[in-house]
Amino acid sequence: MTFGVRKSIYFGGCLLSSAVSSRMIEPRAVLLSLIDFIRLRYGAF
């Protein structure tokens, strides 16, 4: 349970940093990372 929370917080931070530097990253890559984050979040719980 704690591991899942840490994992979701870690991926949330990665999403935040990628959103900040979204100008250098393609929108498609950001969208794919968001989809992967949702999959991993629901997979953890």
C-alpha cells in the first residue's frame, strides 16, 4: 500500500516536471506519459 502511494507520488512529480518542460517535449509524448501514469496508478491500487 505504501509502495503504491510512493509510486503514484513519484510519477506525479515526473508528470509535473514534464508538464513544465512541455515546450521541449512533443504533446504526443506528454499524452502517452499521462496515459501510462493513469494505468500505473489504477494498477497500483
